[in-house]
Amino acid sequence: MILLQSHSRFLLDTLLNRLQNIEKAVELDYHWAEFDDLRYHIQVTMKNLHIVLISVSLPTPPPETVFLSGLPAGAIEAIKAAYGSVVQILDPPRDGFNLTLKLNLSKLPTDEEYKHALLVKIASVREVVLGAPLRVILKQLASRTVASYIDPLVALVHRPKESFFLIPQAEKVTVVFPMRFKDSIDIVLATSFLQEFVDARRTAGLNNAPYCMWSPTPPLELKGAPDEALSVNAGFITFVILPRHVEGKKLDRTVWSLSTFHAYVSYHVKCSEGFMHTRMRRRCRILIEALDRAKPGMENARMQLNRSFKRLVCH
């Protein structure tokens, strides 16, 4: 199975290309969108060729989630901790965007390896911002504590007007995803995929993976959640995250995997659908060829065609 990269490939390539051609007097003004309705805008003007403005538009949050000044809780602190003095947060952001970052290329470190790692981190702004509240809770899990200001049921946005839920405890964090799909075929494939996903967890080689469970009805942990957030058509999948799953470098991987879980499932559902369509077309072509061979008179027609071809060659 394929895991999505945490950084925006286009944003990283644009930053690297800009850094290599920084002395060229070329303006940049790019708009693009990525999965889960995340939109980017990157701009460089002739006034200062060393300044890059990166604007990000996040998915529209549902009512049950908490956004502060258009950003998830803890996002500002996460940006400052990740980027330091190289990046500044512009307030207010560009119109139509939740966040605008001012990147000063002249302040990048001279060490090439460290510089590239920092640019990758900047291109991972999606993970830094949307994963900020999740990271706070999982860090507390690593120390086996729960802050007093953390609600017993936390809703985090991950898709437009859709959220997933966290139930933080000192020894574990329960994560529940309400799964929704628009297409009827996607619903069937996703339901089957999620059930197989749960069965795969029981294999011997995945004993250390987080415990997971699928159910067609809301689990008891979601008692108190708004009814609109529990309206699904592909059931609910639950993960139990333990302290060993967020130790050291595992924290970043766990934050990203949970933040993009729905996109991960959607990707594999579409791949499965495309594979089945390919197999169906191939099977239909084989059946049509078999029917053509079975038509009455087809063999005589071939023999006559062969004889006519031979006579033509003889003359």
C-alpha cells in the first residue's frame, strides 16, 4: 500500500528551483490545489527577489471543531517552533487564505543538508498546521499525561466540513474516523477495504500496530458528538494509539498517518476501482473475440479470403 508524502511536491520543487535561480529577475505567481481541498498560492515580486510569500487555504471546518483566527489550535506555536526566524507569519493573511508565510531565502542556513531539510519542512506546512492540535495531544500521551484544558472529546478537521474525533487519556488516545463517500461504488469498496484493514491487523507481523476496529454504528466513545458529525455511509473505524506509537521519530509518522487517513483510504479505493475496470474491459474484449469466432460462416469467409489472397499472389 502507498503512503502519501507529508510535503507538497510542487511547493518543494518550486522552492528548490527558486533557490537555484535566485539571481534571475523572474516573478512567481502560482496557484494550485491538493487533496482534501487544500489550496496554495506562492508569489515572488520584483521588489525583493529573496522574499517568497506562501499562502495556504485550509478545508472548511465543521461546527464541532475549534479554529482560532482561522487556524487550528496550536498552529501558530507549531509554525514558530518548526521554522524559527526563517519564516514570518503575516497578519492578516492574503484574502481568501487562512495563512500567509513570509519566507526569507537569504536567512536559510548555509549547510546544504540542513537547508534542504528545512525546505522540506516548509513544504510540509499542511502537516505542521492541520496536525498541530493532534501533535499536542500525542506529545502528552508520550509523557502519559492529559492537560486540564483538553476536552474529553476533541474534534479535528481533516476534510471540508468533516472531522475526526480524539478521546485523550493518560495511557491511550482513541481516534475515531466517521467515513463518508459520495459515490455508491466507493461506499461498497471502502466498506470492504476497511473491514479487510481490520482483519490485516490481526496477522502476526502487525502485533505492534495500533489496535483498530470497524463498526457500522457510532462507537460509545462518540457519545455527545453532534448528530451531523455521525451521519456516515461507510461506518466508523477506530484506532487506539499507545505511548509506544509516538516515541521519538514515530510521532511525526503517526501524526501524518492519522491526519490523512481518509485520503489514504480514498486513494486505494480509486486504485481498486481502476484496476477492476481494467480487468472488466479485458474480459469483455476476450468474450467479444470468442463470440466473433463462433459466428456461423466465419470459417468459410476466412478460407475464401485466404484462397483469394493466394490467387492474387500467383498472378
